[in-house]
Amino acid sequence: MHTRGPEQQQRGHVLLIAGDAAVRRRTVQVAPSANLAALGVVPAPLLLGSDIPSDTTYLDGARDPNTVLMRLRTAAATPGPLFVYLSGRLTVDRRGGRLHLALAGTTAGSVRYTALPWEWLGAELRGRPAGFTTVLLDLAADKVAWPLLREYGSLPASPSAEVYGVVSPPGFAGGGNVVSGYTRHWVDQLRRSTRRPDNLRLHALTVGAAALPPGSLVLPTARELAVQAGASPLPDASSGSGEEPAPAGHVPEGTRSAAAPGGRQEPVRGPHPIAASPPAAAAAGPDPRPHIHSLATAGRHLEAATLAQAWEQYVLQNSGYASREATEWEEIRADLARMAGDFRLATQLWTNAGRARLARQPPDAVEVRTAAAGALYCWTQLKDPAAALDAGPELIRLLGLLPSLDPRHLRLARQRLEFLSRTPSRP
């Protein structure tokens, strides 16, 4: 969030809005009041990314859309930074076909009179200067709104606002009257950071940590992130990315050997997950992998990881968690984590990919062995004993299911895990 001079920026504003709860089969999917309470204890300077004086407005249980509109209009008129949070249920006015945020008491027949038209949000924020407005969303769409969101492919608020968040589909079970995963991890990331991350990094960390419902719409979408990264339209595989794509059979440096303490191991070769085996997500448009790869090799790891996460969500929505395409994007994210030096995440993702591969392919398939080798290599690079001890058992279970893998891999992994388990943790 940028700041302006004191003559232009006297105050900031935080506006927190809780709409109607999303409920499925009497189970609460999104509890807006709980989410609002969690954000309400976060100091306004952390939410705004600015230490200037600010005002905070809470709207929980509002029933009149005009009341919400007046609060929104007041907040939008602030000359300083603005943070708007909305949580609740998205629905549709069946007569007009317009998207609304359901308020307390909104029913299927009263949407036109008791819910907030989504377009009102954009209209009020439209006049604000770019870079001074953050909109954070933790929403669930009902069965009427979800097809409309799929048709839109996004949920824009205003061209001048940074929009981050998730919209969960109508079919997930929900967690009851507790803070939902996205909001909880957003707050956790703010609290644990010694220095406030920028919004994009905060969002990326949150999405990576939260167990989002399958098929959730993650905002910004892959296309919107590509535009932010200066890559519109996304390049296709033949257009080049600053580096030649690696040929099939190439393994990037760092995954060629699964070295572990106490021995030297043979390399396990396989396809480069970013530059080979284009997933079906690319069928929706130009292939994003060369651009993602070029971002990573240029050291722009956060942008590469966030863009890959958005494409993975697109694949999950269209092909499902058990699809080959979803596994390929998990492998892409694993290799991006390795390139960024995040070996804990890389180990987890490679292990998950190996298990997913093994569910569809024989244990001696090269893709299965490559995922296992990637997980093992990244695990050996973990310098934090606690993290290595936590990730080790799942990795060893995977290695134990691969009889064609060099038996020294499994033996040395077990030796390291045993050594770690016997080593007392430091205070």
C-alpha cells in the first residue's frame, strides 16, 4: 500500500463487513461474524500497511443494503489508504440475474431488497486512485451464484483496487462457526511477520497455508496475475521465455542426485516439471509455463509461485484433485519451491505428487520415481531438524512403495530420520 503526503492523506479507513452466513445442510460453511471478530483484533496499521491515523467501521448483522452502501461510501471518501473486508454468502437476484452479497435475513425471494448488489462495491471504489485500496474477500457462493461466477471467471471489485481472497463453491462441507481457513491464515501471517509483507506476498503465503475447499475461486486469478506481472497475454510455449525450455528427460540442477548423509546415490532422471509435459490447463489459453519458468529463473520467486498457484486452482476447478493435470501443477509448484530454496514446501509437494502418481501409475513409472527423488533431495536439504523430522515419515512411506528405486535411498532416509528423532531439540 502506497502513502501520500500529509497534505493529501489525513486519515485511513478500515471497513469490515459481515454478510449472511453460508450454510449447507445445517452446517455453517463460512461464518462471517467469526471472521470479523478475528480481523477486528488486528491493529488497523497492520491491515492498512500504514501508520497514519485511521478509522475502523464494523458492520455485522446489517439487514439494510442502503445502510451498508452509506458506510461504504463514507469509507471510499477517505483520502488515505482503505482496507475493505467482506465475508459471507454470494447469491443472485433471480429476476435480474445480478450478483449480491447476502445480508442478515436475506432469502431467495428477498435478494433484491435485502442484499447488497455487488456492482455497488465497484461503483463506490471506482473513483479512488490506484494503489490506495485493498479489498479482501472470504466468501462462499450458493448454488445459484456459482455458475455465474464460473461464467465470469473472476469477481472484480474495481480496477483501482487490489483484490485478494477466495470464493468457496457451494458443495463443500464447511467448518462450523469458526474462523475460516483463509481469514485465519491471513491473520496468522500478519501476526508472525516481523515486517508486514506486501499484499501479494501475504496472499500467496495465506493460500499456500490454508486448506481451501476443492475448486475454490482464488483471486487474483491466473489471468489477472499475468497482467500484474506484465505478461498479457500469456506467452505460448513456442514464443520463448528468456530461456529455452528444457527437453524431455532433463532434470534441473539440484534434483539430479538424491544425496543423503552417509552415502552417495545415483541420479534419478525425469521430465522437468515446468518446461515439459504441458498440462491441460494450457488448453484454456496460451501455455503459462514458459513465463512462470522465466520469472523463477530471474529470481522473481513470489510472482512465479503465486501465478502457478492460481493456475493450479484453475485446473482443480475444471479437472479435479485426482486429475493428471492437477498432479503436474503440484510438481511445477514443487520445483518452484526448490528453486526458491523453500525445501520444506518442496518436500511436501513432491511427496504429495508422488502419492498421486502412484495412485494412477505403476511404482516403476519414471514420473513416480522422479517425484520420489525430488522429495528425497529436497528433504536432505532441510536444515531445520524439526521440519525434516516432520516431513520424514511421509517421505519414507512413499519410498517404501517403490521397489524399483535404489534401496540405498530408503535405507539412508531411515537412518537420517532415526538420527533426527534421537537428537534433542534446541531451546
